[in-house]
Amino acid sequence: MQKIIGVICLVIGLLLLLKGHDIANSIGSQVTKAFTGEPTSNANHYFVAGIAVALLGGSLIFWNRKKA
């Protein structure tokens, strides 16, 4: 059960990263990046959330919890 949840979290994390990449490459974000030098904070939120959820999923997949 733990590995299934881990795979689901990993997939959701990757989807969040892809969504952040799409937002960062949008026209509005490119205009903001031209003036400020960095992508919009919304894209950054998707990147951070995607990395966090993907790391959680990876740890659930590869970390074996020993049963007592």
C-alpha cells in the first residue's frame, strides 16, 4: 500500500513540475520575466510543490519501513 501511494505522489509531483514549466513559459510569465528577471511566483509555487511531492513519493517507494 505504501508503494502505491508513493507512485501516486511521484506522478502528481511530476505533473506539478510540468504545470509549473508551462506557466513559466507562458506569455504573461515571459513579460514578467523580461521586467523582473525571474518567473512569476505562481510558477515558483508549482515548482516547489512538485519537488516536495515527488520527493515524498520517492521516499515512500524506496524507503522500506520495518515492521515490528
